[in-house]
Amino acid sequence: MSLTYQPNKRKRAKTHVFLVRAKTPGGKKVTQARRQKGRAKVSIAK
């Protein structure tokens, strides 16, 4: 059995960076929802 989280900087950047999120309508909703909730971090920096 392996641990669930296998950190990978490249994969993290390719899926969760602000510019990647901004490209899709769903991603825009994600950042909007996080801003509304008052999250300290809206998305990760590159």
C-alpha cells in the first residue's frame, strides 16, 4: 500500500497554477469561489 499524496512540482504547476485555472470557465469559478470565501491563497504561484 502506498501513501495517497505523491508530490510532483511539475504536475502541481500544470494543474493548479493561476494561469492554468484562468483559461477554463470552471477554473475561473474555482478562483472566484475561493476569493469569495476569503482564502489566503486563491491558487499557487508558479
